[in-house]
Amino acid sequence: MKPFNPPLADWHGKTAWIVGASSGIGRATVLALLARGARVAVSARNREALEELAAMHNDTGRPPSVIVLPLDVRDAAAVAEAHARLQAIVGRIDFVLYNVATYDAMRADAFALDAMLAHQQINYVGALHVLAAVLPDFVARGAGHVSITGSVAGFRGLPQSLAYGPTKAALTNLAEVLYIDLHARGIGVSLVQPGFVQTLLTAKNDFRMPALITPAEAAEAMLDGWRRGAFEIHFPRRFTFWMKLMRLLPYRLYFPAVARFTGL
């Protein structure tokens, strides 16, 4: 079967920009890419964590393997400036991963507008700021790859996910439209759909998380998906398989099933 995207198997000589790289899946992906020979630009608000990554991998007197670009994705000007700085350093960016997210459990009887809007700005609008920076060059060159981290929480409405889930559903739709518009231009687009991964965000959950995996396992699944030229990269499949089946249920079956399995 023909791959959806040009396969990314050889990272030597390539520059990847990981936005949301300070911890969890993002940090693990940085380490996995470095191990495969990529040069990696890292962005997040936590400058200290990014500089720690750079100190671990950069050698004095040699071009840096890790380029530190601290930013807040809510600030469009800061994103554009970081992109310009990166282009000035490397000349060509081959790959961008948007991996930024915030998460707080919320239900409708405790609706908090400020939190809803904060999720929107960080999880979704920040992705638009990154796309606005990188797409003109990708389109002009007819090359590059954009990957967006969604979540199985965006598959369908789930309890506790009032603020988080809709932003991930929006990212899924965004990635699908990007693929439709950019594939013929030679630009890769992929959508990462993790299940439960041991991160600072999932540490907030007070329920048992089935098929919980480590960030390193998530990163390996992502690189395998990019190697295969996949569009949707979902993992762990022993969990996401069932979540995909739930997408197919009519509402008269879906709502009772959610109530039964979550107790909410």
C-alpha cells in the first residue's frame, strides 16, 4: 500500500523543530531524533529544561545538535521570531512537530470560561501560530513535514474532557484538511493520537489509565509512524483500537457505553 507521506527513515542531515519539547512526549521525541542523527530545535516556555537538553548533547567547538528557542505559543510574534532565528541558523527546516498542550479535568457543572479559553489558546491557537510561521517556506519549497499531536480524547466526547477534548478534536480536523491541501504539493502531514502516556498532564488523573505507556515508548511509536509514511499514528494500539470502535457507535449506544465504562 502506498504511504500517505514521504517516509522519514533517515534523519541524518535533517533539522527537526519540536515545539513542546521540555518534558514528556516532546522531550522523549527529541532524544529519539538525536539518537538517529537529526539536528533538533527545541521550544517551550521552560528555558531551563531546554538548556539542560542542549548541555547534554552539544559539544564545544562543534555546530550544536540542539538549538534552544524558548517561546510561548500563545504569542504569535514570539513564534515567528523563533522561526526566523532557526532559519538563520540552519537555512532549511525539514520537520515540525506541534506537541504543546495543557489539560485540566472539567465537567459542565463546573464550567470555567477562563480555563476553556486557555485550553483553546495553548492547544489549538498555538498550532496556528506555528503553521503561520512554517507553511510559507514549506509551500515555496514543495517540501517539509508538519506533525500535530492530537489525542484519543478528541475522538468523541468524554467525561472530564470538556476543556481538553474539543481542542484535540479541532486539531484532528485541522490535520486532515492540511493533508488534503498540502499532500499534492509534496509536503508531509501527520497526526499523532496518543492514548495514556506517563506525563505531567496524565499525572493529574485520579482514575486508572488503561494501557499506560512511557514517553520513550510513545516516541518510538511516533518515529515508526513517520518512517512508514503514515498519516495517523495512534498508540498503544491495544487501547486505541477500542477507542476507534467507539467512534462508530450511534449515540443511543455510545452514551450508555461511556456511562457504563467510566461510571460518570
